[in-house]
Amino acid sequence: MDNSKRTVVVTGFGPFGEHTVNASWIAVQELKKLGLGSEVDLHVSEVPVEYQTVQSLVPSLWKKHHPQLVVHVGVSGMATTVTLEKCGRNHGYKGLDNSSFCPDSQCCIVGGPDCINSVIDMESVCKRVTSSGLGVAVSVSKDAGRGGAGLRWRGSVGAAPLQDNGICVISPTTRLCT
């Protein structure tokens, strides 16, 4: 790898529930094809919807690539805008994953802080996207939820050096790939 390049890791989710193909992973694969320019070393990874895999895979991506930025892409049937997540919560993970597992502690990291915030100014990012003329509706959320996306975000921010260079983006399922 060229040391002058910035390293960016982007993840999307694998299949879950009735979704045999996850639109977040399709979008991430399209981004890989397009690239982020010659100055960015882009790495993409599909993340299975499994608590234990998330807890090992996401930190391993940080260790392997030493990225300046990690972007986790998810989808939501409830979202009406592209949502930038500001905070990953530690408690309240109650849903079963693809392997029918849920942590007994219902925590991402036992004994960890309840919330870790990204220092990326999501409000500024939202304003820049909104004023860009792209016609994309964007909002900021202070809670990435308690499903796989929240766990992935929380685990990533917890694994990040200085805990400050991760971002989670949740897209509405109806418009992600259009």
C-alpha cells in the first residue's frame, strides 16, 4: 500500500431474517467499484449479522488496515432519510442474531461505558450533504439502535484508536440502491 494514501474501511451487513440479500452490502460493493479516488485505499467487508462475529471481525478490521475512517452501512425499514449515527450504545441488545444467539449480558462490552460518541461532527456532515444539491435527505440520530448496526458501530468505535474515527450510516431500505 502507498503510505501517502488514506485508508478507509466500509462495511455492509450480510443477509438476515427474510432479507436474503442485504441492500447495505450491495451498496458497499458498488462503492468499491466506483472507488473513492486515487488518494484513498478503500477496503470493504461484509459483516454477518451475528453478535460474536461482529465483536471479533470489526476490531480485526481496525488492526489489519489501521484506517483513518471506518464507515458502517446498514439499512432500516423505518428510516425515511439517510441517517448518520452519532452514538453507539452498550446496553439493551435483546434480539437474536442469525445464529439464534443473544449475549446474556445484553451488552456490547461488559463494564464498558453506556455510550460512546464519534467526534465526527455529524451535524456538519448532514448540513454539507443537504446543501450539496444531491437531493439526498439526511438526518442525525443519537442512537444507532440495539440491533446489529448498533453493535457493529459500538464495537468499532470502542476498537478505534482514540475512539474517534468511525461513522455509522443507516439508509432507508426503499431508496438505498436507486
